Amino acid sequence: VQHEDESVSNRKNPSLSPLYADLSFLPPSLISIGTADPLLDDSLMMSEKYLSHKNDVEIALYEDGEHGIGHFGLQENELMGDQARQYTLNFLLQNLAT
């Protein structure tokens, strides 16, 4: 039986949650997120965590975009999905070339 205090400390383990990890010196990051994604708040919180460690982070926010925009789901093959994939590709090309 796991005690309540063990469960809380496990959730704060940096190996399990990047919110508690030292994120210093990470490469530039792109967070693609839709406003209809249930993980929107978590993604925005993670971007703040990156910024607090002086990392470069770019947020691509898609109005009414669902979870996995551009990679799977109902919007994968719609214009928004195509735009999300192209934006991601451009980000990778720009940041891998430097």
C-alpha cells in the first residue's frame, strides 16, 4: 500500500515529471498546441518552465486545433493540419541547420 506522502513525492520526481526537472541548457523547442486540446494548459505551463530556465521556446497556437494537430486525428489532413506540419518542418530545418 502506497502512502499519500509517497504518492506526492513520486509526482515531484523529475524523472516522472519535467515540471520538476532542471531544464537548463535545452535546445530550442517548439510546442504546437490547439485551443481545443485538453493539454493546452499543461503545454503553456511547460513553455513557461522552459523560459524560466532561459531556453528558447516557440509556441504555435492553432485556433480550435485538437490534440495532435497536424499529426493525427480529425484535422490531420485538413488545411490546419497541413499548416501545422509545415510550421514544424520549417522550425526543424531552421534549428537543425544552426
